[in-house]
Amino acid sequence: MSIESSGSCSESEPYALRVLGDSMLPEFKEGVIIIIDPAGAIRDGSYVMAEYDNEYIFRQLRIIDDKYYLQPLNDLYDTIEISGQEVIRGVITQQAGKRRKDRKHYGRDSEK
């Protein structure tokens, strides 16, 4: 899944990206805006932005037996093993929708 960025911001400020591709379907459709918090809590099941193979990739983080994986939601794509949390560049905290009812928040303890 590719991402499209607009503008620049501080490394610690949340920022927005547009989802390109279908690797995170059905939860994240192409064209939706996601909000990434570089300082967000990293945990198993979080949606994350990671740096892998000199590119940025948006996936769900899975931690199994002390190993770290970037897992797509779409089964047509492969799960990737990563070295650890150091490749995570941020945690997705929100999916912005055109309407308030279409907005979703992620990473809150109350929603897990």
C-alpha cells in the first residue's frame, strides 16, 4: 500500500496521509485519510506506519513469540517479518471520513 503525503511537519507531530492501494482492505479503503502519531503507543494489533526496504509501509503490527510482523488485512498480500519496533515510524490513531459518522479512532484502550 502506498501513501501520499502533503506538506511537512515536525518529527513528533501527528500528520495525515492518504491511503493508496488495497492491502489494508476492508478496514482502510483507497483514498481515505489516516492520522499517524509518531509518538503513539506501539502494541500488538496497532495499525502502524513502518520503514521497510527503504520504503514506508502501512500495516497492522503483530507481535508473536517476541517476533514482529507487518500484516496486511487483505489476504492477497504477504506478511513481512521485521527486526523490531525501531522500524515503526508512527501509529495510526484515526481514519478521517467525509462525515463525522465515518470517522474511526484506533489505539484507545476502550476500543480494544
